[in-house]
Amino acid sequence: MNDGIEEPKRRDNFSAEELEGGWVSWNIKDPSRFNAFIEPLSVRIEPDTPDGRPCARVRMIPERKHSNLGDNVHGAVSLALVDIALFAASHQFGSLNAGHSVTLDLSTQFVGAGQLGEPLDAVVELVRETGRLVFLRGLVVQGEGDSHIVLTFAGTIRKASK
């Protein structure tokens, strides 16, 4: 597993503590930054897809502060999880290893309501990687065997210049 520690911004700004079950923490060291609002986060490599593409899972536990007025996970929290998961997963794949990369696009389709107090996982697949771009897709899921789909997504990261 590549935990991205060789990348200076990752090492300086994020934790990388090994946790149980193959999970690695993905928490920002500066609690005044936006990411801290949905932490704690953790990431782990999952088995490759049937066609051999890398896959990772990024997890948060939604609390009341992450809720909307319907007592479900607020859509903005789900979107933030996805955006952060694109980077956390890409680091695990070894696709990002220098400087500041940026999200170029992110497409989502909300499918169901996220429940509070239950792990909310962004399962991210690497679709393709080029010299400057990383194409990813996945699902945000909850429940036993990922039985409840909250949203689907596809996103593109532009790698930092060297």
C-alpha cells in the first residue's frame, strides 16, 4: 500500500496513522481547515475491480452536525466526502506524489439519503491515469455489503506541476 508519505504536502498536512483492518487515518493536522469538519476520516485499499483497476474506500462517521433538517446526511457533506476521497484514494494508488493537485470536475447523482451514525464510505475506482490527469468514479454507500447507495460520482484530478 502506498500511503503517500513521500509527498511533502501530505506529510506536512495530513496524518497517516495505521489503524485496525488495514485502514490509515486521513486527517488534516490544521483543525481550522474545511476538511476537519467531516473528520475523522480513514482510507484503505480495497481489492481491485474485476477488470484489474485499483479501488480504495474512504470512510467518515456522520454526526448530527452533518445533518440536514430531515435528519439525514446533508448533501454538501456527501459532496465534501467525495471530493476529499478523490485525493485520499489517489494517494493510496500512488497517482499523486507532488505538490498541489486540484479537482477539475466532479459529477454526482444523489440516489438515497445518508443515515447519521452509520459509516459513510466513498468507494473510489481508478478509471484511467495520464501524465497530468487522474480519472476516478465510484459510489458513496452505507450498510452491510454496501447495500444502501447514497450517491454515484465521477471526477477528474489535475496533477500538480513538478
